Amino acid sequence: MDALQLASWRMRNLGLHATADATPQDVVGRLGAVQSQDYGPATWSLGERITAAHEDRLHRDFAEGALLRTHVLRPTWHFVTPEDIAWVLALTGPRVHQLNAYYYRQLGLDEQLRARCDALLTEALTGTQLTRKELTALCQAAGIGTEGFRMAYILMNAELNGLICSGAMKGKQHTYALLAERAPQALVLDPDAALAELTLRYFTSHGPATVKDFRWWSSLTQAEIRRSLDLVRGQLHSLDADGLTYWFAGEPAQPHTSDGPVAHLLQGYDEYIVGYTESKHLLNVAGVGGGQRLDRPVYNGVLIIDSQVAGHWKRTVGRTEVAVEVLVYAPLDADRAAAVQAAADHHGRFLGLPARVTTSLL
């Protein structure tokens, strides 16, 4: 199997080549977790995978707690379902604490002070939801310094300990809430069951992928991953290609076929882009972009055509339309231009606006 076939197969499993999910919760649950340090663009990662997704509905789901946002897997925010949040945190939270240990020391956040902060936050959030600004004021009133990155790590520590998570938006501000109140029915798994479940989720939804890809995505140690592969032996398969071993679930996908090229306007932290390290090259087999002009900006969004990077994009949301500016590495023929317009129209439907596309060369 060549690299382009692997990339196309991966896109299908990620829900990009063929819609596999009906709701944002379905997307997040199937993928295990979805990186969301930038909330707005991250909602599009979910909407991109649902044929009839609408931004307003997704915001309502988030406000109602059908989706939660917390620090998990790595020291960044992810969307997680209420059902999964407890066991994913229990499995990966200790490892993220280890990754944060240097910053705890640098910021003077020893274990005793962090425990005091946890107690303060838990009391303050009981039965209510508060913004970071409001929680910062409470910590300062209690004589706890919040300067620099201190408050960020105070809050992340409480998230990793399974005490707090996202609440509903308050205007344009995010809030925090008690995890026990947002996910009272959260599933609890024993360590081996959690390890096996996360491994299956990743290789089923992100595969074909390598062990190093999974290690980066999950922050699990090599020993934990060896244990996890033993636990799911018989449920995953592997193949070798170009010197790498790729793991996956189910049967190898048939080559993707369509009536023409298919384009996707992905946000820069979409799982297709950030879910891999060792095999990230599969989305750019041809190595395009080497001749990029230095006098032109590169937008954060990534244009994918038939599984491969073809350029970058950004949007400007107006009152009557969304303007989509696309920078491409090579001129688009009529079929590819039509595919980009179709991708922009999908994004426009998500926003409830018609999409106008302008294209220029990088």
C-alpha cells in the first residue's frame, strides 16, 4: 500500500472522506478526544465531519454540557464527552502533571498550594459557573498570587485532578464548572480497561498510525503503550510501509473513489494535522510548499485536496456572507476549483451564510 492510499484511508477513518457521525458528540466520542485550545476553530473540526452541522446548535450543545472542554492527553484543551471525561483524565492526567512539573516549580505552585487552590475552586464553583476573571479575583482575595501564567496552571491542575471543566459561555467569556456537576454519570474504568479503550479509540479513528504517533497524541509512556497493545491483541492489525509499522482496526480500506477531487478546509489544529508526529508526512507526500514566497502570509487554515496539502485559507465572517480567501501552491483546474467552492459552501452552511471564495497563488 502506498503513502497516498494510507492517507486516504486515514481520512476516511477520521470522518473526512465519508461522514460517519450524526452529532458533535458522536465525532468526539469516536475520535476519543478532539484538540480544542482555540474553541471557535475547533467547533469547525466537528462541523466539518457532519453533513448538516450548524454552529449555533453546536454552541448550544456545548452550553448544555453535551460536550466538555478540559486539559487532557497533553497540556492543551480537548473536547471530551461527559461519558468519557473521567476515565480519560484518570488515565492521562498523571502524565500531563509530570509534563507540567517544571512549570509548577518555576511558578512556585507546590503540592500544598495546589491542594489549597483546588479546595478554593471547588467551594467557589459549587452550584455555579464562573469565568477565569472571577476565579482569579477569588484567588487574589485569598492571598494567592495569580501573576503571569500562575492562574493558568492553577486551573489546569484542578482540571487534571478531575475537579473542574468547562461550563457554559457567559457572553463571550468561557466559564468553569465542577466536573461532578457537568458529568454526573461519567464512566469509570479500571486502569487496564481505560488503557485498552483509549488505544482502540485512537487506532480505530486515527489509524493507520504508528506507535510513536499514538505516544505523542496520548502522552502515554512506552511501557504503557506496550501494555496497551498486549491488552488489545487480536483487535488491531498492522502493516509495514516505507520502513514504518502502521496499526489499524478492521480491514484495510478500499481506494477512495469519487466523481472528482474532494477538498476540505481544515482548521490548523484539526486531528488530521495534529494527531500524528512520525507519520505526519502522509498529508504532504509530494512535499509542496518548498518554493513559498516569503512576502506572502500563510493562513492558519489548511486546504486539503484528496488527502494532500494544497494550500492555506482564512475566513472573514460578515453580516451577509463568509469570505474565504485561499492561497494555493499550484493553480487549480476547473474540477479542483469546484471542489474548493463545495468545501467553502459546506463551511458556509455551518455558519448559516453563503460563501464567497477568492483564490491566489502562494
